[in-house]
Amino acid sequence: MEWLSDPNAWVALLTLTALEIVLGIDNIIFISILVGRLPEAQRNSARRLGLMLAMGSRIALLATLSWIMQLTAPLFSAFGQEISGRDIILIGGGLFLLWKSVHEIHHSLEMPGPDDHKTTKVASYASVLAQIAVIDIVFSLDSVITAVGLADQLSVMVIAIVVSVGVMMVAARPIGEFVDANPTIKMLALSFLVLVGVTLVAEGFDTHVPKGYIYFAMAFSIVVELINIRLRKRHEAIRLNKDAP
């Protein structure tokens, strides 16, 4: 714990915690959408377990830093490009996220039959946790690589991850409830996940996409949609007042 007296370590801790929270936004969105398909009584526990899995996978990867560093070593070449273990994880995770996002969009646009909804609820809990666990590994890889680049002490990295997950646990429920209550926001969130999936695949093929552009596009789209929601509610209130006797 010698870093406690080092100002640079505290700066790294604060910076890393903030970045971990930002990098966890897409994870919260993914968890919120998956959990939204569960019965109301199961959502909180699935949300908490999902975030605990995210924290566990990040800390587990931090504990194997030497293995993480080896993932950047080329394993083979394809189409004139060297492919490493990290590339395979990013490409596989990106393709999984693309498939899952498109599947959820299709599910949202579909009109379920009377028996479909009930069957989905009963079968979903284990599959939801399994899907969260898979995508957590992909998001954790990005998070851990960021942590290694910003901090030197393992304890600083672990504290930043634990604090960021704690913040995400507080924010996950209101975000999930807001997404469920506003179908347009859910569709926008799924579009974000498609964008993140494409970005992961591009990163896997060594095409760097600046994260700032993605987060700006997400923030701008959310602000515009929030304004639209507010305007729709205002117009609805005006219409109800006109129709009132």
C-alpha cells in the first residue's frame, strides 16, 4: 500500500475509475436490455449478478496480466494480416454482439403470441446470465487493457474496477427501467450495441476507431431523443386538455 502516499497513484485511481464507468455504459445497456425480458421479480437479481460477473471477469483478467500481454502476439495470418488472441476475442465478441442486437431488434418489432411471452420468461434467466457472462469477457478485455495503460499498481486497478461497478449497480436499475418504459430509447440503445459490435470487429482487424467519436454520437442521439420524448409528452398533455369536457 505504498501508493497511498503517492499523488500520481491517486490521480491514476480517479482517472481510471471515471474511465471504467464510461467504458461500462455499453455493458449496462446490454445488461438492461437482456434483463428487461425477464419477469419483474427476477430482474434485480439478474442485474446484480450480471454486474458482479462483470467485476469478477475484470479482476480475474487483471490477475493474469502476463497472459493478457501475450494475447497481442500474432498467432497466424489471414488475408495478409496477422491475427492475435486479442483480435480473435474482439472479432468473436463483436459478431456475437451484432447477432444479439439484431435478434433483439427483431424481437422488439415482432408481435408475440399469447404463449410466446410466457415461454420466453421461464427459459430466459439462465440464458440471460450466460449471454451476460460471454459479453462481459469482451468488455472486460477493453477495460483491463485501459487499466494496464493508466496504472502501475494492481491494487489501484482493482479498487477502480470495484468502485466503478458499484456506481454501475446504482445506475443500472434506473437506466433499465427508463429503457423499458421508452421503446424508442430501447431501439436507440440496440443501435448503439450494433455500433459497438462493428467497432469491436474493426478493432479485431487492427482498424482503430476513436472511442470519443462513438461516445459523442451516443450522447448526441440520446439528448435528441430525450427532447423528442419531452415534446411528445407535452403534445399529449395538450391534446388531453383539448379533449377534456
